[in-house]
Amino acid sequence: MDPATAVDPKDWSTLQARAALAGHQLFRTAAEDGAVQYFVSRWGMVKAFGSVEEVGRWLDRVEGRAA
């Protein structure tokens, strides 16, 4: 994994927990497969993100933290 784009395991677990508390599942692809992509799933629907920052901003909106 590229150190510049690596996500701290604790930060990743926190994002997964936030998603779970909001009723979503959070997944990511393996770095060995190319660029890491992030996916949130709920009720059979999937939303894709290109960065962990995008996931965080989306979770902020879902949780009502951002306007």
C-alpha cells in the first residue's frame, strides 16, 4: 500500500463503526488490486467513493454533523 494514501487501521475501524451505527456497511478494495475504492451499502444499494476523506464527509452528512 502506498504510505501516502494508507489509512490508519484505527481510523478505518472508526469509519466502519460510524457507518454501522447509521445502518450502513463500509467496505474497501485491496491496494494490490490497484487504486483503493470505498463502498457503502444499505438495503442492496451501493455508493462508491474515491477517497477515505469522501467517506468521512458523507458520513458527516448522514449523521447530521454537516449542513
